[in-house]
Amino acid sequence: MKATAKANANIALVKYWGKRDEEKILPMNSSVSMTCDGLETVTTVEFSSMYAKDSVSINGEDMEKDTKNVYAHIEKIRRLAGTKENAKVVSKTNFPVAAGLASSASGFAALTVAACVAAGLKLSQKDLSILARQGSGSASRSLCEGFAVWHKGAKSDGSDSYAESIATKEHWKDFHMLAAIVKETAKKTSSRAGMSQTMKTSPYYRGWLETVEKDIAKIREGINKKDFIAVGSVAEFNALKMHCAMMTTQPPIIYWEPKSVEIIRAVQSWREEGLESYFTMDAGPNVNVMCLKKDEKEITKRLKALGIAKVIACAPGDGARLVKEHLF
């Protein structure tokens, strides 16, 4: 059977950084995100005896090496379904891969949904989130629409570490995110490697963990009340704390480019002028500017004036879902 799924990337408002279990991808802290309708991955999966081996193609490029554990994820789903047939996977994105825009989140969410259906599995939303998490931690959140929380859980088997929506996409349609693309090439240090290095060597990592739960409580309250200043200010500070921990590893991990810093300073300046905006950054050089819908055009114009050629506007989006049009 062949199936195709579409999933949106999600940008964390309270970040996930660090694992308590590398193999099961169990996080050290819970996190909150917005699923972004402008950043999407479409993936078609087919299991068939006519394929001599598994094959994976992303944006027209064959993935020979399993650098992202994609083949391992396919094998996990194959075992769950009790099939021995090989899989053909074709995936495409409308935004840069491995550049700090959560491409692995949308990628593994789409792969999980499509592969499970293609293999004949019928899983609940919670179980799909748990399974997607084992491919990429943040993929658990891309199963959810609107705003989501990923519970870190406490059980060693990971059965209580999953994501769920805390507000639908209709709840706060005015909350927007502008992805300012500073650099489209893949980052040198992967998120997985960066997390491990930060946990082992940063003297500030413990401080990061001690403040995350308070950030989550404030963000959830802000989303519930549609308080833009509360959500923006907490999300911005949370991102700065995470990057501070990264920068103080040995050797230091500095994802920022000069243009990243220019955008950060510009956003701070715009805010002082009365143009409501805040920034957040995942593990990469690209900057996500949070704003209200009424200010989106003005901020996009200002970002382009800074030399940012590509700005992707995002509103709260749908969770991962099946679509009818296949890629092959």
C-alpha cells in the first residue's frame, strides 16, 4: 500500500535541548511550540516486494547514508507492522533542510504518518507522537495542530513522553511567525551532537533546566489569554538562554551568523519604536520573528530591507495528516 502525508515544521517557544535517553529520544525538559503552516514536508511511502532494498529521496537527492536515522525509523515501523517488504520513500520540503528550521520535525512526522498507513498500522494520535519522537524529538510536536506541549515524561520506556495540542490553530490566528532565512546550507553541528556536547560541558546547562518549567507555565498562560507580549518576551529569553548554554560548551557551538545578530538587534530596535515583535532561534542561524498579523507586512518589508531575500510567513497550522496526491 502507498500513502502520502503532509506535516508542518514547528518552532519551539520553549525549547527542547538535551536528552535523558539518547536511544529513545527522551528529553530532559518539556517544551511548547507553534506548528507553522508555511513550513511543510510532503512524504510518500510505499512498502512492496518489488523493491530490492529501502530507498529514500529528499528534495530530489538520494539519501545513501542514514545520517538522520531515517532507515532505522522505517525498520522500526516495519517491525511494528510485522512486514518484511522494503520501502520507497520520496520526500520534499518547501524550506531549507538541516538549517535550524525544524525540518527533521516535519520530516519525521510526515514519514511516521505515511509509513504507518502504508504498512497497515492503525495508531492513535498519542502513539503516533511517541513513534515520531523516536525519529526526531521535535517531530512529536508536528503531529499536533496549532500550539503544542511535548511532555518530557518520567517513565524509562517513554510511554508518557508525547505531545498534544494545547490550543487549536483557530484559537489565536493573529499570532504569526516570520522565518527569516539567513543561510540555507546545512549547519556544521547537528542538533543531536550539539545537545550532547552542551549537557557534558556547559556550566550553564543546569541553570537552563532549572528555569524551563517556569517558562512553560508562563507561555501556556500567555497562549490561553492571547497575551502577545507575555508569549514573545518569554520565548525570546528562553531562546537566548539555550544559545548561551550552547556558546559556553567546549568547544563552543555558535550557530549565529553576522546577519542573525543584525536581525536580533533590529527586532529589539523595532520594539522600542512601538512595533511589537520578538525573535526566537532554534539550533541554526535562521531567525524567527514573532509578530501579530497586523504587523506582518511591515516587518517583512523591514526584514527584506536588511537584505533577507527569503522570508516565510507562518500562522498556526495543522498537525500531520494524510493527503491524496502522491509524489510517485
